[in-house]
Amino acid sequence: MPTGSKTYEIKAGGGIAKRFSAALQKLSSPLQPRVPEHSNNKMKNLSYPFSREKMYLYNIQEKDTFFDNATRSRIVHEILKRTACSRANNTMGINSLIANNIYEAAYPLHDGEYNSPEDDMNDRKLLYQEWARYGVFYKFQPIDLIRKYFGEKIGLYFAWLGLYTSFLIPSSVIGVIVFLYGCATIEEDIPSREMCDQQNAFIMCPLCDKSCDYWNLSSACGTARASHLFDNPATVFFSIFMALWATMFLENWKRLQMRLGYFWDLTGIEEEEEHSRPEYETKVREKMLKESNKSAVQKLQTNTTESGNEHRPEERNSGVYLRATGKALVRKSRQNEAPFERCESSLEVISFGDILQFREDTELKGMWKRNVTEMQGVEDDEDKLTWKDRFPGYLMNFASILFMIALTFSIVFGVIVYRITTAAALSLNKATRSNVRVTVTATAVIINLVVILILDEIYGAVANWLTKIEVPKTEQTFEERLILKAFLLKFVNAYSPIFYVAFFKGRFVGRPGSYVYVFDGYRMEEASTATGCAPGGCLMELCIQLSIIMLGKQLIQNNIFEIGVPYMITVGRVSVSPSHAPRVSVIQFGFVTLFVASFPLAPVFALLNNVIEVRLDAKKFVTELRRPDAVRTKDIGIWFDILSGIGKFSVISNAFVIAITSDFIPRLVYQYSYSHNGTLHGFVNHTLSFFNVSQLKEGTQPENSQFDQEVQFCRFKDYREPPWAPNPYEFSKQYWFVLSARLAFVIIFQNLVMFLSVLVDWMIPDIPTDISDQIKKEKSLLVDFFLKEEHEKLKLMDEPALRSPGVGDRSRSRAASSAPSGQSQPGSVMSSGSQHTNV
């Protein structure tokens, strides 16, 4: 029962910070959703995990509304998971029944209709009006209401997505500035001007054998000028900024996570005891039978049969509806359903008043105690499956993952072969010869995109199957392993063609007169050719590849699939796991950070997508999908480690993109080591080597050359000795100089950015100072409160025994109810949620 009505004040920051926060809140008031405040920013109640043994601590004004919907559904789910089924092979809980196809699903119901014309308002309708519509895209998310309706896990996901979207705003602004800088300085770029100068007349070597003629470098003027938009000095500083941006984003998320945890009473939450998965229990039972431990199994069956209960829930339309809780069980249509009737015992005793009476019901109490205790032979902390039992599953996982990674690489190689053969075929026709580069590049990227979208769906299903054959013991372990497998496979699938263009394309092709051939007569992809990169460098094609794949995945997979598929579902509504929701956004986070040096506009397109994605996900959760089970958690779990790993890996990838893929380092080397006047005049000529056309292999010379004069030397992009040198066509000293400079840049860039990231991490504390102080204050007040209660209890016990019978009964009742929370009485139910206590 309530002990008082006092609350403690949350101290806000003083001085400038307080005034700035007040001004910012006033300015952002039009952007705030019109929902009731679920967390008072100035006053806070003490909270303590609910226990029936300490009923006197809580401010219970109305029993039916004391628990919110998320907590009630969580209690129901726990009871459903712990209810043993006596005639279904002693199956433990609703999850086992679903796994055995006795029920199709079990899920909490939504609170009424979201589009009802009545004036009565419910949380679902409020979420739809203020959150799940595209018309309110400019408003902040009602995170507290999301948490109240869907639980902490989904609330944290949308809080993370909202913070990520808001952090994309400054990165988008800087990215647009970098792009505009490239547009403003395109006329001042000396190398592109030299490449476009018709008087220079750089005669390039043929792009293919026989059918291709010599060509002028000035014909690639357009691609050279376009490359400067992304390959300019500003992209280097933007890469450093994005590395620090990723660190600041993760640090601010940790702070927001702690702030939400404080207001949502998650700071003192302990890890709940997880029950074994049904598949794990089945595997253990099979092992026990193989080892002839039938006596233990028979005893378990006998004791569980005796604990049967005759209560039956209300049946409606081939399903079971738990009237007091709003929990629905969708039952399979089976001819023989009688053996499973006793699985449905005691499920209707869920309301708060019934929970209080649950303890007094000796029959239910005994059944509960026996059901939980007797299953401990399967659900104890010890893992009863050894590495020998799991070895076939691990071996299958290892072989399957290797096979799928090899399959992805094989598809990338297949696209390379397509580019080579298509370019060779188009070069034979004079009408299509001029558009070979555009045609081959565009079609190859589209093929890559289609393959990525198809393999994404296949790899998701395969990752789920591989995780199941591992037989993880708990749901948390299952989710972590599934997330790791799915992310690894989708990471390789999405980024393998981009990594190929960035770091491998055009680097192992040989030289004129000594090309590398994939098949007989088909030359390997070459830099500065129709099948290779544009004359301006591979960074332009990397930008094209990245933009099409990123935009294609966002447009087709994230929006069209997610909008269209739910409307195609006519039978039932699917559910979604809150642990898998961030997967698409994490892949997008990789696109934004890993190769941002080649595509500064990536944050802009990510921001535009996320503005739609937030409302799209909200609409799915509120209107299209089944209401998921409320899950109480302190953080986003393994996703934070994945994001942190991507952030660190992005430093390395961007260092190599700038050093290897772009011309930033060769330009610096030429300007400060080989230029006569300290400018880039003569840079294009410096990067082109000579080749004596008389040394072309027989049968590879151009047929019917259109050049008026006879060509003696053609040029190709590389640092090699000229034909008249003592060691013709060997790598020149300029090549080794540039290579050394590139490696030195990678080392310096990586260590500098890593140092700055660590410095930012150190400067930004993980826990806000005000939240840390309030947590300490709350703990101190809670200790004082318990000491006061214990002192009052002792005073009541020391009073003279000569009192009225009613007073003595109340004293004894209060003393009995003050048992320690860690020693629950038999038959007790302890909520995993925390309820407020007025002090």
C-alpha cells in the first residue's frame, strides 16, 4: 500500500545550459507530438521491482490499471512459458506448443481500432495519429508512448533510429558542401582541363583486341570533369569528419540510452532468468533417451500429470482468447485435439486481482511450484549438450557460410565476365562502340543490385536455418547468433561488388603487349578502358556503384517491399522480432561510413530514406503487424558492437579508398616532388606511360585504323619505363615512390583518426552527469525509505499484545508481507517491470 505522497526533484543543469535547454524546448514545441507526458522531467517517483511480499510499498490506487498493457502482456507471456502440458510429452510452455504445431502463434492483442470514428481514444489510435502517419513526419517521436505500448526493446530501437536520423542532418549538410565545392572548383581543376584539351592529343592504346582503334584521351573529357566532383581534396577532410561523426553518434547513443534507462527504470534491472528453447529441450530429451535415462523421464511425466488443472479458457473460432489479458492463441486445426486440453490450465487467472488471489489457491500454487521445479532438470544453468552433440551443427554452419561467401564471390566474378564479354561484343559494332562504357557499367550495376536483393532474402532464411541446427539453449543466444550470421552474409553480399571496384578492379590486368586474359581472347578488366574504370580514375565508378546499390536497396527493399508486401497478406498478420528491426538501418550505416570518401551525398540520401523509414516502420507496427510481445531490456544488445565495429572498419576502408582508388596521393606526390612550378600542370602526361605499337602481339593490332597519321607510340595509364629505357615496361621509380606515399598515408590517416576518435570517446562521458547524480540520489533515498519501513515494522511488533483483534491482525499481516524480495513465497509471481513508489 502507499506510504506517502512525496516525490524527489530532478535537478536540471544550471546557468547557460538550463537557459539553452529551455529556449530549445520552446522553439521545438510545434514539433512535439500531442501525447500525454509519461515521464515528468522535473519530478520522479522512487521505483522498485514489484513483489507481492512487499505490497505495502506501492501506490496501488486501482488494481485493474496498476500494471500497464506492456507489463500485463509480459506477465501473461511468462505464465504461458512456464505452464507445463501433461499430455503433450511434458512440453514446457507455449513456445513448445508452437514449435510442435499445436498452436500457430501467441501474441498480445492491440488496444482497439486505430481508425475508429468514435471519440474514445486509446494508445493505439493516439500512436497512429501522432506517429504512424506520413503527415507527421516533421514531428519528434513519442518515445515514452511507444515504450508504454510496445515495450522497452522496440522503444529503444525507435529511439536509436530517431537519434541516427537526427545525426544525419549535420553530415548531410557537410556532404552537400563538399559536393558544391567540387562543382565550384571544376573549372579550376588542372588535370581535367589538360585531359579535355584537344591540342594535347594523347593517343591512347586500343581498348580491346582487333576491333578497337586508338583513341584520343580528350574524348573522355566528360567523365574526367565528373570525377572531380567527388575526387577532390575536400573529400579527405569529409572522411575524417565522418569517422569522428560515427564516434560521436555512438557516444551520444550511449548517453541517450542511459537517460532513457533512468526514466524508464532500467538502470537497476537484472538479467531475467531465461528458459530453455523448445528445440533445446527436445534435443536434451532425445539425448536422455539414447543414454537410457528413462527413469528420470518417467518420473517427470508422472509428477507433471498429477499437476493437471481442469480450468479451461474460452474458445473462439479455432483459437483461444485470454479474456483478462488481451492475449491471443491461434490454434491449429487438428482432428485430434483432446490430448492437449490440459495444456490450457490456469491461463485465465491473470488480472491484478486474480494475481493477488493466485497465492491463496493451493491447487494452482502446488501446480505452479511443481511445474517450475520439475522442469529444472532441463532448464538449469548447465548446458547438457556437449561440443560432440553440437559438432555436426557447427560443421554444417562453417561449411554453409563458406559456401555462401564463395557463391557471392562467384557471382561477382560472373558479373566481371559479363562486363568483359559484353564490352567485346559491343565493340564489334560501330553503332554501339561509342556507348560501350555507359552501357556496360549501367547494366552490370543493375545486375549486381538484383542479385543482392535476391540473395538478401535467401541469406536471411539460410541464417535462420543454420542457427536452428546449432540448437542454442536460450532465446537470447539464438538471437545473437542469428544476427551475427545474417549480418555477415548480408554484409558480404552488399559490399563485395563495391570492394571489388574500390580495391581490385584494373589492378591485375597487365600492360599493352602483355595483357592478362580471362578466357581465350577476352582481356581482363583494365583501368581506363571500356570495361574498366573511367580515365578520370576508379573513384567515379565506385561512386556510381555505391549510389545505385544504396538507392536501389532503399527504394526497392526498404520501401516497395515493406509497403507492398503487408497489403498482399490476406490471411493473418505476421509478427516481427524487435531484434531484427535494426538490420536494414545498420547496413545503411555501413554505406554512409565505409565509402563516404567516394560518395559525399550518401548521408543526404540516407536522411531522406530514414524520414520515410521511421513512419513506415511505425505504420507497420501500429496497423499492419501483430502486436509483438513486450520485451524489457537495457540496451540494443549486439547491434551496438556491430555498429562500433563498422565505425572502426570505416576508418581503414576510407584510408584505402583515398590512397588507392582516388588520385589524391599521386597528385600530391607530383605537385611536391616532380612539378617544376609547384602546380599540377603536366600531371596527366606524368601518369601516362609509352608503348611501342610495333610490339603488339600478332592478331591484336587494330583493324582499319581511322587515324590519319601512322601511330608509333600509344599511351596507357601506369608508371612504367618507356620502350627506349634499359628495362622497358618495368615499374619506374615513380611507381614505387607513389606506392610508398600511399602506404604512408594509410598509416598516418588511420592512426590520426583513431586517436581523434579515442579522444572524442574520452571527452564525452557515457553517462550524463545529471543522470549519474540522480541515480546515486535515488539509491540513497531508496535505502532510507526501506530503513524507515523496517523501523516502523519493528515498532508495530514491539507494541503491547493487549490490542483489539482487528489491529493485531493488521499488524501480523503487515509483518508477514515484509519478507525479503529475494526469497519469494511459494506460488508468488514477481513482475519483471518496475512500478513507481511515492515517497
